[in-house]
Amino acid sequence: MARSADLQIEHLLRRAGFGARPDELENYRAMSLVQAVDTLVNYTLVPDTVDGHIGKPGYVGITSNGPFSPQSNIADARQRWLFRMVHSDRPLQEKMTLFWHNHFATGYNKIAGALGAPEATRYMAAKASEDPGHVRGQIEMLRDNALANFRDILLNIATDTAMLVWLDGRDNKKAKPQENFAREIMELFTMGVGHYTEPDVYAGARVFSGWNLQGAGAVNATARHQEFYYNPDQHETTAKTFSFPIYGDGSRTIPARAASQGMQDGIDLINALAGSRNTARYLAAKLYRFFVSELGDPDPAFVNHIATVYLQSRYDMKTVMREVLLSTQFLDSRAYFARYSWPVEFVVRALKDVGWTGFSLNSAVAAMGNMGQILFEPPDVAGWDAGQTWFSTGAMLARMNFAATLAANQRFNLAKSVKGYAQTPEALLSHLLGALATPTLDNAVVAELANYVRATGAWTGSDAQLQAKSAGLVHLIAGSPEYQFV
């Protein structure tokens, strides 16, 4: 029974986080399942001190070309986010930030092309407390709102500087309404395909006309920045009618308003989209695929239940996620290892499982690019395809190479950590298979791994043997097809 509970906690931490460091695992194993879930969703009760450990001994390293500047250098911003994923004591906050980053997919390169690289990094990743103009980058906004009210997240994303550049909202003027954001807020961010019409897109473009950008802060000062501005002179004021209800009385028309009051048009549409049953079901299905399983269609009972919880809680994502993580579908053992790991999940989990002493996250960033994922750079507004599409021949080779590099880097630490578990080749293998959890391996695979350990002759458990064989086994296990599931 105890092992069954451990497996459940390990499953929870792979999905609600990125696996578990040894200290995390010890901490959560001391809790009941409900206590563990409550700790994860109530993460604001846990101090957010992770950034203060960057560059300190005992933590995974970073490499920067000059002073570490995640507010202005995108390579540094990527390393900071990976550092948080490895070392944060609020794992669900980082996991939900990744979920929202894919949901509201915004690409750094387009922002950089429009505003320059340092400014693009600023609007994607700056912390308001670090920025001279108190700019809060998109990822920081999503992190701050990781389990907030979905309606509030929508309003924040609609007024986010990076999003206004990414989907051309800054060019949405009454003479020529820009349709990109209106389309995506309905198709990808809320209701999904099939629940809106092309006339809805045009009406939505008019709703958000005047939701633009302006310069703020002292000219020629580091505080100078671009920020959201509702420009009444560019708002199209006539009534806008949709194919779905906007108001509680069933009315589908946003009334004509004076330009000075026109921002309410967008707020009314956001309220309607957040409260739509179609949005509730769309999000529930997406949460199922990300947190429960992607090996089949979302369970209709799960979708119905989570959609109901979403609506009854008035779109509170903390309530929703607690229900997701305690659902029978999530806790079913058939959901264990029923998701293909994203490159970032694979990398961070491997660091937590294998170790990080002397390893730089700059190496992980480069490796992830070869695996098909660059943080802050989803391929398009629909986000990453995920699932089996992660596993091209080249991408799988990149995962195997990362496993080899990490194992070799950690060989001395691995040898020390396995000393008490290496009386025989079988004991060493059993220990490492437990440390790097996978779906049940085929007996033939286990036999091949055992043969690998025995291959160099008599087993003595010497330091040289432990360094070579523990690193070799870690490479083979972490690079195996089975380890790619979470």
C-alpha cells in the first residue's frame, strides 16, 4: 500500500511539476494525497525565493555572455525560467505558466523584429521589480496569474504589450480593424473552432479597435517603454452583433457607445467568452490532454465535470486545478506515463532525477532547441503540436545526446549516490530504475541493461566501475523511449 501511495505522489509531481528533486520527493511523500494537492495549488503560502538562488553554489549553473540579464537578454531569460522549474518550491506555478505560455502562444522573434531584442525580452520576461519602468513581461504576468481567475487572465493578455505586437493589436484602428486577436481569442484562447463565425471575427476586431500601445515614461530614459493604451479616437463606436450571447439576458449585441466609453466593448466580450459553456469545455479538454492523458480522446465525464466546476467557481483556476488533480481520471493508474514529455519537461525532470552539480542551463537551452522546443518561441499562435510530433528521429537523437551529456557530467556524483545500492549489478540496476521512473520495461530490455553492467567482467563495485556503469545506465535509461513519457 505504501508503494502504491508513493507511485501516486510521483505521478502527481511529474504532472503538476517537472518530476521531483530528492528533497521534494521526501517532503511530499510525508503527506497524504489531498495534503499534497492542497500544498501544490495553495503555492502562494510558500515563499517565492527561487530567483535569489541563481548563481549560488549547490544549484544548477547558468552561463551568460556578460552580466546575467534575464530582463533584457532572451538567452538569460530562458535560463532563469529553467532554473525556476528545477528549484522552485512552487512547482505547479511553473507548470501552469508553461501551460499558459502554450495556450497564449507568443513568439519572441516577431517582437524583437518590431522593437529590438532587448525590448522584446523585456516585454516577454521582465520582472516589474527589476525593470526601471516597472514593465511586467508576459511570462511574469502569466506566472503571477497561474491559478487566477480565467477572465482576469484574458483581460491581462488582451492588454499585454507582447501580445499587442504579436497579434497586431497595436495596429487595430477604426478605419481598418485588425482581425488577428479577435480570431484567436475565440478560436484558440476560449471557445474553440466551430463556435464562432467569420462575422464574429469582424465584430470582434471592431470591439478591440483602439486597444493599442503608447510610449510611457521619460523620453531617453531607461524607464521609457511601450504599454497598453485605450485610444478612444481609434475606437469604432457602432453596435456589434455576435452569433452567441454576450449578456446574461441572451442579448447578442454590444450596444453603440461613445468613444470615451468604448473600452467596455472589449470587456463585455471578454466576460462573455470567459463565461461561455464552450470555453469551459474547451479548457477542460485541454487540461485533460496536458495533465491527465493524451493517449486517447478526453474523457467526456471529466470534461463535463471540470467544465461545471469552472463555471460554478466563476472561472477560478485554483478551484479547477484542485479538481483536476483529485479527479478519478487523473488518479487512475492508467494515466501514469500517459503523456509524451515536452523537451522542457524531459530536460528538467532529468536534471532533478540525475543531478546538476557543475552543469549549466545554457547547455540545456541549446539541447532543447535540437529537441524541437525553444522557450519564448512557440512555432505559431497555436503553440507547439506536442504529443508524438515531438519525436522525429533528430529530436529523439537530441534527447539521447542530452542524457549522455548529463550522465557523463554527473558521473562522480552518481558514483557516490549509488554506493549503498551497488553490491551487485542487479542491485545497481534496480536502484537506478527506481530513481529514473518509467513505465514497466520489457523483460528483454531489463536483461540487456543488466548485461551492460556485467559486460566488463567481475563486479567489484569499485569507484571506477560505479562511475562508468552508473553513468552508462543513466544514459541508457534516460535516453530510452520509455523515459520520454511522464
